[in-house]
Amino acid sequence: MKNDEKKPGRRSRAVAAKRAAILEAALTFFSQYGIHGTSLDKVAERADVSKTNLLYYYPSKEVLYIAVLKEILDVWLAPLRALRHDQDPLTAIRKYIRLKLEVSRDHPQASRLFCLEMLQGAPLLKGELAGDLKALVDEKAAIIEQWIVEGRLAGVQPQHLFFLLWATTQHYADFASQVEAITGQTLSDPEFFEQTLENVQRMIIEGIRVR
């Protein structure tokens, strides 16, 4: 009985591991070649699964692409979800900047693929952006507005603050080649990461600090 009880758990873990391998392989190719330049055969080969097995989990390249984008969106939005009204505003924004730079450092391919999708007009992600993303941004914008009303933050338009934070932190992933060409370093260098963090935090925090 005990062995039978363990089998579903093992199967679930095996399925989860296989899905994760497929998504990771797909991200590698999608971020380099886009959806049209990516071959499912190559994705399956890199994930060490058969193409038939891949199509069992993701019935088409479009379905796989959307699954990758949704996973990226979850990672990308996690720092924003952490913003709460009971936090000190400047401390919360500093932490948000750190988390976003960590995402750029740890998931550069994901950031670049998300950027590519946006540049193409988000044809396969528009529904997610207009739905879950907008709802989350509206929720967190209300927190920013409340901090401003309470005199805890300078008067800024919350949406533009978010756009600035996203553009600044994601630049280090989306334009990593440019950053490296100019500085000779990337966020994977701990010293450069801390230098970047300190400068970005200081410039943004000084712009939203109450005077």
C-alpha cells in the first residue's frame, strides 16, 4: 500500500521536472530566435524528451510560447506583488529595485524574451497584460497614491514610476551587451551588481523622497 501511495507523488514530480525542462529549453531558443525561428525538434532535443512527449504537454509551438511567457510574467511580477502599504515607502522601493535587478541578473533570457514580445506588440500576451497585469498595477498604484496622500512619498504619478523602475532595472538584462561593452562588466559580477544597485536606488529614491 505504501509503495502504491508513493507512486502518484513520484509521477507528479517526474511530470513537473519534464515540464520544467521543456520550458527551460524553450526559453533558451525563443529568447534567441523568437517563436518563428524556433524549432520544436530542437527544443525537444535540448529538453531530452521526444517531440511526441513535448506535444503531449504543449500541443503546439504557440501553446508552448505562451506557457513560457506566462512563467516569465510570474517571475517578473513577483517583486511588485511584494509591495504592501504597511511598509516604509522608501524602504519598499529600495527593496523592489534590488529584487528587479536580481531578476535581470538571474533571468536575463526571460527578460529579453519579454522585451521582444513587447516590441512585437504583445500579440500572444495582450490578454494577460490587459487583465492580470493591469489589475496588479492598479492595486499597487493605489498603495503609491496612498503613501503620497499620507505625505510619505513625493507627488509622482504611480504608473510612470513603475515604467521608470521597469525600464531602468530591465535595461541591465535587455541591453547586457551594451552594458558590458561600455563598462566591461555585467550584473553577474557581485561588485558591479552592488554598484548598480546603489546608484539606481539613490537616483530613484532621491526623486521620490519628500522634501
